[in-house]
Amino acid sequence: MPQLSRRLMRFLVLFCLMPASVAAEPRVAEISVGAVALAVELAYDESSRQLGLMHREFLPADRGMLFIFPLERRHCMWMRNTWIPLSVAFVSSSGRVLNIADMTPLSDATHCAAAPARYALEVNQGWFDGHGIAPGQLIEGLESLPVAR
């Protein structure tokens, strides 16, 4: 059997050590925020919610991440190990935006829901303002998403 090159060997070792949540393709769904369609990666289990958008260098303008929580309560978000400037909208189980906060990259400062929330939607900072999205706005398409685990 021919010897593997050092570069290929390093790749194989790193790939095998990579956590499954990083190696797997994220589950994506489409929701509507106001009149705007948005493709969102779904964070609906504990490991995907903990990882969030950490360690990423880029988020396409038409993408976001939707955190689906098992319980509706006053969830908080932070930006540890997150390099992209983001805005977060906390959303009730009925699909209404409760509040929106801009978050600073690489910060442990918490941003919390103003009332019990079932979802948190992260997008590039300024996306909500740019699309005229404000508290009270209805988000559609949430009812067809998987149940949080």
C-alpha cells in the first residue's frame, strides 16, 4: 500500500477529530420575515444551539440562523467566539418579534429577550433595519420547523 503524503495524513487526522456538528451540513429552512424570504440554518438541538455561528468568518446576506428552544422563556444570547457582527431578534411562540439587539463580535455581553421567547433569529448586523423589521413583526413559516430537542 503506497504511503500517504503528510498533507493528506494531517487532513484525515483533523477530519476524524472534527466534532460531528461541524462536519455535518446544517439543516436549512425558509421563513418569511415581513415580506422578505430568508434561508435559515436551524439550531434545534443542544449541540447546534451551543455552537451557533461561532468560528465563522462570513454569513451570506440572505442567510441567518434560527435558534429553536424547547421552552418559551427569557433566553439570552452572546457572541463568544463569533467573529461576524450580528443582530438578534427574539421571537415568541406565536411568531411575533419581541425585541431586536445588535451584538458585538467576540463579546460575552448578554442580550436577552424582553419577554418569554421560543426563537432567536440571528442575521448580519443591520439586516433587520435594512428590511424595515421591528418588534411586533410577524415571522411566517415557523410552524413547519422541527421541534426543539
